Amino acid sequence: MIEHLLINNEEAAAVILFGIGFTMLLFQRNLIKKLIGMNIMDSGVFLFLASMGYIEGRKAPVIVDGVQSTQNYINPVPAGLVLTGIVVSVSVTAIMLSLTVRLYKRYHTLDLDRIYVLSRHQTEDR
Amino acid sequence: MNFIANFPLFTIVLSLFSGVLCFMLKGKTARWYTVFYEVFLIVLVLSVLGYTLHTGTSFTYPMGEFPAPWGNEIRAGVLEALMAAAFLVILLCSVLAGARFIDLDLDNSKVNLYYSLVNLMTAALMALVWTNDLFTGYVFLEILTLTSCGVLIVREIGRTTLAAVRYMILNLLGSGLFLLGVVLLYDLTGHLLMVPMQQAVAELSRDSTVLPVLTITAGILTIGLSIKSGLFPFHFWMPDTYGWATPTSAALLSSLVSKAYIFLLLKIYYRVFGFEVIERMPVRNVLLVLGVCGIIVGSLQAIYANNLNHMVALSSAAQIGYIYMGIGLGGLAGYTAALFHMLAHALTKSALFLTTPRLSEVSGGSLLFKKLQGSGLKDKRAGAFFTVNALSMIGIPVFAGFSSKLQFGLAAVGSLSWKKIVVVMVALAISSMLNAIYFIRTTVRIYALPEEEPDDRQQAVAPESAGNGGKPGKNSGVYSAAAEEDPAGNGAAQEDPAGVESVPGKVRDMYVVPMLVLTGGNVFLGLFSWVIVELIHTGLGMFGV
């Protein structure tokens, strides 16, 4: 068991990071901490992807010196996926931060439970 | 390649383009552009449906002409075309019927942004329906999440922002899990396209040490998508999210967005794991149990809701439970029932969410049950549409709800397992009763005469003008315009969206036509369910590679 984890240490670290991020996103009450958790979670997945694409001792698939054999290069697809994932993650973070700003301006707190209680007492009772 | 093969791609790319275009148009122009654009899309998708039915096969469209294991593909079969067409029709009707509330809830300068979001949402929905590549699925899943958050927060009251934040947090958990699942699958199979993936999965599943890993992956994907679509333990965001949003947004989110996630899940089951492999996994039994729990809990919570929109939203939780119950039953009949109910629920729920704001509008802007007394008499059209769709929700014959319940019953009997038959039948019986309790109670209430007539009227007028401080006179003026034109609603059937001339000083109110389309679709599903079932069967037949 332990040997397996040591051999696949990147993957193990990635899954641990994912778990930390996931629980933070789920259980933290502070909105900013939730967002940090979300970013940790995504980073975990990206680490997993990146470590899968990397093959020890090989180089990025840019053909120099006429070496064309695929044996010399790593798999570039996961890197592309990581890039796409980062773009998605950045845009999601941006929109969540803007929502956080909006909530903070209205309720003057970042504590989600408190905001929830405050919104219950709101007078607009439609 | 046939020219029609390009159409699925057009629906995605043109929608993205329209999203940008609406960003630059003025509000009203953007609305009409969106309406005509959606009609155009419906024509495109229907021609794809006709083409696939005619040829009897599905087709894949390789983007950039890269051959199969590489590149990115779009796949169109009968089922995808049917879903896309239904999604587009419902989207168009929701936008048309809710247009007045979009104008009311949004700043004038921001109306075009709403239509921009609607177009982007169309692109994401279409991409999720057509895609043959899991990672593309993930990207458009996130786009769908972002746009649905966008249409939620356009109404700037504190509660929608809070609801949007909670909705987003749950959705992000779901997206994270989905991404992890996709990455794990990619790790296991080395592919992202569904067809080579399925071959690899079929090979891997013969190895008994790898099967548990596959099961875990399927579980992660399932949990991710069921969080996003609001299956039982994760349905608590629904009342606030749907309850306070602009009517069109509520209709779109409850009827289309959650269905798109479920459709993606079905696609993953069928096209990535394959029918036989998924039957060997315990994932479906969990879904069956959670679905049944969702049906009962959602209905019970809906009974105790004191707010009309919350009630309708919680009944949505129950209906999502039905769909997952169908997936949990498995087999051709189970999936057919789930898909049929997706259509039935999408039609009914969007119609319900489009009637409730009008009922609340004539009761002083309140959605509380005690204030809604007699609102069906004040706004006869909204009351009638509410009643019809409530009956469909309960499962009265002639309407879609009945047919889908029949499908679930048949699927349960077809599963030939006593436990499943008993569980499903009991769930159907109990939930129909609970549905009847809260929907009939509400229908009776909206038609009951107000207790103190004059007092109630005063109440009805006062808060309306008070709540209108920001935009003086707009709300009440609009409503009177709506009431003046054709109160009976029977002559309105000929109203063509394009044919009505705008009268100065009056806001054009497209309510009856889209609602008639939705309700007509509902009755069609109820009376001619075999047509749709036949289509779904053909589509599912094309699904298995």
C-alpha cells in the first residue's frame, strides 16, 4: 500500500490536495476561504493531469535536431487539458469573487451562515 | 459529407457568436434577435432530426477532420436531436413568456446582457447535447454553470446573490468531482473521445482488479453530476435559487440546465461505460434509492412550503428524483422512462415557473399562499395555465405527467425484480398522493374567493405601487396593458410573435402563445406518448455503438 503511494507520489499528493480543497469548499463558512479551497481542489486535479502526461527523461514535444521518434517526447495532451482547466478555473474564481464583493457590500460580512441569517430577516417578503 | 452534418456545429458556434452580438445590441433588438435566432436554431435541429430519422443512423462530425482517436467530435443521432429540439423550444417559450419580467427586473441598459447570457447558455446546452468528447463536455459544463449563475444574479436583490453563491458553491463541488472523474477515466483509458474510450473501458472491465477503479470513477462522475442537477441530499439549494430568480431564469434553470447535466450523465453511462459494464456496477442501485428518497422528501418539503415558488421548486426536487429513479431502474425501459420524464418535466416546470410570477403580481407581489387567495380569478390566463400544469404534475391522464408515471411503472414491472417493483410502485403511489395534496390545495386556493373583498384589493394595490419605487409606474402600467388585451385568451391562439404590432405606450406581452405551446406540448406528450417513446427507443438504439 505504502509503496504504491510512494511510487505514485504525485498522484497521491494530487488526491490529498483535492480532498483538502473539496472539504474546504464544502465546510468553510468564510467565502474567501471557500474560494481558496476551490482553487486548491482544481490545482489537485491539474497536478494529477500534469503528472500523468510527464514521462521521466523525455522532453516536451517540440521537434529540434530532427528527432522525430515519439520515444523521446512526453504526451502533450494533458498539458493542453491543464491549460484549458486553468482558464475555466480562473473565470469561475473571478465570477465568484465578484459575487463575494456584492454580498460583502450588502451584508458587511463574509460568513455565509451569517449572511443566510441576515437574509432571512430581510423585509422584502415576497 | 452532407451539408446537414454541419448543423449541430452551427448551433454551437452561432450561439456563441450571438452571445457576443447581443452584447452590442440594444435591449429590445437583442430580444427580437434572440427570438428569431432561436426559431432558426429550431429549424436547424429539426432538420437534423429529420435527417437522422430518414437515414436511420447517427453521424459523427470530426472537427478539423482529424481521424477518430485524436481530434474532437460532434455526434448527432435521433435522441440528441430530439433533446436539442425540446430544449430550444422550451428556451424560446420561456424567453418569450417571461420577457416582460426580464424588462421589469433588470435595468434598461442591461437587458441585452440577459439575452447575451441566454445565447451563451444555448451554446452550452447544445454543446452538452451534441458532444462526443468528455473534456469538451467538462468545458461546456462550466460554461453552463457560469451562464446559469449569470441569469440568476441579474435580479439584484440580496437574496438572489446569496442564492447564486450557494448554487455556485454546490455546482463547483460538482464540477470539481466531474473533472476528477474525467481525468481518472483519461488516465485509465488514454482517450477522451467517447467511442475509443468505451472500447478501452470494455477491455479494462474484464480485469477484476480494474473494475473497482472503474466503479469508483463512475461513482465520482455520478456524484458530481447529481450534485449539479439537484438529486436528493443536494437539493436544498433549489427553493432559494428558483424561488427568487427572474421567472425566465427559474424556468431555464429548473427545466433545461439540470436536464442537460442528467443527459450528459446518461450519455456517459451509455457511451463511455457502455450498457453491460454499467449494469454490473452498484452505482445504479444507489441512484434508485436516492431517487426514491428525493421523490418522497421533496414532496413532503413542498407540502410544508409557505411560498408558491418554493413549493414549485421543491416539487422540482421530487421530479429530479423520478428521473434518477428511472436511471436507477436501468434497462431500456428505465432509461426511456427517465428521458421521457426529462421532457415532460421540462415542459411542465417551465410553464409553472412562468405562471407563478403573474399570480403573485395580481396578489400584491407576494408569493405567500395566504396572499395568493383568488389570484387565479384576477389573472384568468395564468390561473388556467397553472391549473393545467399542476394537473400534469399530479399525473392526471391526458397530460404528460401521467404518461411518464406509466412509463416508470412499466419499467419497474419490466425489471422483473420484486424489490424494485415494490419500491417504485410505492414511491409512485405516495408521491402522486403528496403531489395531489399540494398542487390541488394550491389550485383551490388561487380560485377561492378572497375573504374580505375590498380590504384585499387595497392590499393588492398598495404593495405593488410601493415595491415599485425604483421604477415609477412601470410595473402597474405594464400589468394593466396585459389585462386589457384579450382577457379570455381564446382569440390569442392566432397571435403570431412576429405579427403583433406594438402599440405605443403599451408593452407587448407575449404570454399566451408560448404558454399554449408549452401546454400543447404537454398534452401531446400525454396523448401521443408512443411517438416520443418510439423516438427515444430509436435514439437509444443509435446510442450503443
